[in-house]
Amino acid sequence: LSSQQATLNDLFPINTCKPTPTTVLKGVPEVDLSHPDAKTLIVNACIEFGFFKAVNHHVPLELMTNLENETLKFFKQTQLEKEKAGPPDPFGYGSKSIGTNGDIGWVEYLLLNTNPDVISPKSLHLLHQNPNKFRCAVEEYILAVKEVCCEVLELMADGLGIEERNVFSRLVRDERSDSCLRVNHYTACGEVEALSGGGNLIGFGEHTDPQIISVLRSNNTSGLQICLRDGVSWVSIPPDHTSFFITVGDSLQVMTNGGLKSVKHRVLTDTNMSRLSMIYFGGPPLNEKLAPLPSILMSKKEQSLYKEFTWREYKNAAYKSRLAYNRLSLFEKK
Ligand code: GA4
């Protein structure tokens, strides 16, 4: 009998498969966008974490839940139906595979370009398949979230003491801006999957976002984690479906000459609840030169830490790399 028990325990080593304990970040930096000190709070949070929660942003909750519901309708279709809007090239529907270099996550997603001039055949198919309500929800949401993105970028310029307060936001407002919207659907992984994986499954592996900043909104399911500045500690961010979470991307790190560093983040799936997040990635036009702002170099009496390159070159390098790769290292001056 005892040998039989040993076999069972070997097969189902329940005690040893407790999900790894996660630390919840207690003092998530929170910025009321209408507060007179918002600009300073934003810059401080971005220096310390590369991340903050934006509240009092004036985007109606209904607009967020509308897009949430419309995309959930899309995700509820059969796999065959959904795959008609894929594979993501890079826009369209994707499942489990992220990028084209072998990264896998417990996630399905829609990637959409926010620039109407460059609608790919895949997104066209998607819009035709789910006309009107879906299209309206996407367009309405993009307009609102783009405003939040630009407002944050202008406050950031103020906080950094840059006279030209639209130095960052003009790139996102530019009609050639290469911004995009992503909706990620992480279905609950269930106890069995979680246990066999030794804890929560990786929904989206660790990475930094290549763009300027990203503006994330999710339903009330946890999962998002950021890596602290020590480079090794991961902390969970409690969800808040009424707020936006802002992350610093690689392009902002370059423009501030490393003053504001991009933040490594990842998503773990919940065992019981499905997570839906929508992220707006504020990016510059493809032919825009990415370089430290002269005013920052002058005021800090610094030399540029980076070689000269365009957003197109950076994006191409990013898309050729694995998710977790430190892409900026390719562009640092040695
Ligand atoms: C990370 C940020 C955005 O989600 C994204 C991602 C892109 C993709 O899913 O196609 C990338 C990833 C992201 C960076 C490295 C490359 C490209 C997957 C990948 C392995 C849309 C983006 O712009 O870069």
C-alpha cells in the first residue's frame, strides 16, 4: 500500500505545487491627472517604477466596457471563425503564439493598427465580420485612449521641465503615428493546468514595450506584474477596471537618455477568472528619428547613450527578437 501511495504522490505531488507566492505592490503609484502636482508625480513614478496608475482621466467606464463586451463577443466565436481574422501579420487575431520567434503564452488576442490609412486585409476582414458595433467600439475607444496617452505625455514633458510640452505627444498625434491597439484575452487556466505547471501559467512573458508609453485597461482580474528597478523582484499589480495603467516604453527611455527607463512586465493567468486587457501603444511615425532630446542632454550636460536610429529600424529589430530580449542593448553606444 505504501508503495502505491508513493506512486500517487509522485504523479500528483499536490503539496509541492503550490503557486509561487507573489508580492502585491502595496504602494502602486497613483496619479490624479487633474491634480496640480500631476506632472511631478508622473515623473517621480516613472523614475522609480516606469509605471503608474492614472485616475480621474475622464474616460467614461461605459466606453471601456463597451469595447470589452464587443471583443468578448469576438472571442466567444469558434476557433475556426476567429482564425479567419488571423494570423497576426502583425495585425489580426492570434492565439498562443506571440510574435514570430517562438514565444508562446496562454493568451489569445487581437492586434489592430490605429492608423486608418494602413488597415491591413486581416483587420478589414475582422471589421467586415463584426461590422458596426465592433468598429464603433474600437474607434470610439481609440479616440479616447489616445487623448489620455497625449495628456500623460504632455504632463510628462512639463514634469521634466521641457519647454515644448508636445515633444512626445506630437509623435502620437501625428497622422502617420505608428500606434496600435491590442486586446488580450487570458482564459482562466483552471486548477489542473495550474498545478501541472507548478503554479499560474504565463499568459504573456516578460518584456518591455518598444513604443513611447502604453496605456492599459483591464477587467477586474489580476495577473499583471511589473519588475522592480532591482531587475529581479516581480510584484503583482492589483487590478482596477476604472483606471488606466501607464508603462514607460523603450522609445521614451531613448528620448530621455535613460532618465525614464522602460519597465519589464508580464502577465500570469488566474486559475478561476478570465482576464481581458486592452492596451494602446503610443508610437512615433515610422520615419521618426529616435534620439535623446537636445534639451535633456543640455540641461543634464550628458552625452547621448544611444546610436542614431529611426522608429522603423527599432521596430524591425524588435520584431526580429524574442519577447524577453533587451532590444535597446543593440542601439547603445559602447
Ligand atoms: C510587445 C508590445 C506590443 O504588444 C507589441 C508586441 C509584438 C507582437 O506581439 O507582435 C512583439 C513584442 C511587442 C516585442 C518583440 C516582438 C514583437 C512580439 C515579439 C516577440 C505589439 C509590440 O509592438 O512589441
